[in-house]
Amino acid sequence: MKHPTLLILLTIFLYYSTLSRAQEVEDEREFDYIKGSEKGPSHWGELKREWEACQKGRMQSPIDLWSERVRVIPKLGQLNNTYKPQNATLKNRGHDIEVKWEGDAGSIPINGSHFFLRQSHWHSPSEHTINGRRCDLELHMVHVRPNPEGRDKIAVVGLLYKIGPPDPFLSKLEKHMRGMVDIKGEKSIGVINPLDIIKMGGNKYYRYMGSLTVPPCTQGVIWTINKKIKTVSREQVKLLREAVHDYAERNARPVQPLNRREIHLYSPRNKPHN
């Protein structure tokens, strides 16, 4: 049996070593979602000069999709895509869970340009609200239009979810996510078809100009929010929250001011408002 004093010293050493490592990981966090925190959403724009848009930008996301402000425009056109299966990795970024495609996973056309799918990630509860009400989950499909002469253009397709039957796409990822709970890293998950996300979506969608919903809150992002609300199980939302770090279990940025921006709704069965 080891000497009691030696055991006590060893225990103290291990405790402070663990505490130090935990503190180092904590210090690497650049922002969080905790209300009242010095790194919370109300302070993002103060943390770095390149994040000023988070505080000073007038085209920030998310927003409330209030029906009284929505203008119905049939001519926006059907939301088409050329998605195709491609190898992907699942990554725990600490503040969210991301599926990143390794190659060309297809694109969507917007205003005559092709925006190529790069990654998808989740926020719970939803970041965008509809008439002031949040949904239980929101998925963002991030697309990029490369621009060799300057900053790439970004377009995000958002899908909202309410509690109900499990989401089939998340069901495929559950076993991988369980192995990444509180572990910042990534793993290959094989071939993933983006159509598995978007299938069963409706043919109506909101469109507005906004920003990224995390620092640096880059503006000029084209947002497309599917009007049809899909379903997700409570267990799936719980797993997404358990997988990320504690500061991001509820990783939804507060709704931002609209600032006279227009919100369009593509609705082929309705006539535009005068």
C-alpha cells in the first residue's frame, strides 16, 4: 500500500493538472452564448476589431419573420439545387456540430450565380423566429460563391424544426455524434447526400439580406428560409446540446433589428401584395 502522504500529494497534483488543462481549453473560447457573459452576444462586436459588424452592422441575422412585414413575390422562382453525394466529416466546433463536405457536393442558383454547398450545422433553439416564436431547432446549409478578386459571397439555406418524429438525417449521424460529446475534433463519416437534408421540404421560402449569425457577423449574406417546418425528436435536440461545449448548449443568437430591410416570400399559389 502506498504511503498516505504520497497519495494525497498525487491526488492534489492530478486535480490541479486537470483544472489547468480545463482552464486552457476554456481560455481558447473566443465567444459564447451565455447571457450576461463578457463574451456573450451583446459583446461580440467589442471582442475584436474584425467583429465590429456584430454590434454596428445594420443588416444582421437572425431576424423575426413577421408576417406583417413579408412581401409575397412569386417571381423569386423555385428553389432548385444540384446536390450530390460526397465524402464528409463531422466536426465538433465547440459552439456547434458541423457536417463539412470534402469535395463538390452541388450548388443552388441565386440571381444567375451558383453557390456551392460547403457545410451544414445546427442551432437550438432556432435563431430565426416566426411572428415572435422560436422553433426547437434550426439547420443552416452554408453555400459559397468563390470570388477570386475579393471576399467570397455567401448564401445560407435555413430549415426550422419543431418537436415531433425524429429527423431521418440526424438519425444517420447519431452514432457518430455520441462519440464526440464534449470533444472538440472531427471524424470522417463517409459519403453524405445533401438531398437527405432538404427532402420533404416545402416549395415556399423566405428570402432576405443578412449576415452570418456568429462572429465575425459578416454582412451581405443571402438568406433563404424554408417556410415548411420539419420535425425533430427531443432526444435528437438533447444530443446536439450535449455534444457541444457547455457554453453553447443553447447556441442561438438573439433576434436582430430589421432596419427597414425587406423580407420576401416565394409562394407560387399566391399573388403578390400591392
